[in-house]
Amino acid sequence: MTALQTLQNRTRLGAVLVLVVLVGAATYFEFIYYGPPTLYDVVLWLIVVPLLFATTVNGVQNHPLYQPLLYVGFIAIGFLQYLDGDWFLLAGLFVLAGVLGVISEAWNRFEVSRSG
């Protein structure tokens, strides 16, 4: 079985179609309707869209790097929102959630290595 066939078997088609519609509409409003995007908008889009589409593949959440990368993504999203000058409270919450998640992951790995 090839990697493409494996991915096709693990992908939830309904979720992918819903996300394609939502991301397509959001992309239109963000980049066309509201005018030219800033650099922060583009980088934010490059972080958020893959995180969203990762949720449509069964088993991705079980990968050992998924949680740490998700938390680092939260920090990056909050930081970019802050730099873009929008949603300061939401940006702070994203950064706080990411930092707490990274600390939690580090603590869990420390506990596993200490007890094992």
C-alpha cells in the first residue's frame, strides 16, 4: 500500500470538504474582500490552515510531535496576531495556552523519564 493510499484511507472526506469551503471563504474575505493582506496575515494563514487540515486525518493526533507542535503553533498564532495589531486579548490567550501546553508536555515527558 502506498503512502497516498494510506492517507486516503485515513482522511475523513466530509471534514475535508467542510474545511475546504470554510478556508476558501475565509481566504476570500481575508485576502480579497478586506484588501491586500499584511505579511503577518500570510504567515498566520500558513500556520493555521495546516493545523486545521491535520484534524481531518485519523491518527495524526497520536503522533508524538503533534501536541508540542500544536502548542508552538498556538504561541506563533498569538504572537502574529499581536504583531498585526488585532485582537490583543485573543493573542494573549493563544500565547498563554501555548506556553502552558509546552510546559505541560515538558512536565509529562520529565515524569515519564523519571518513573521509567
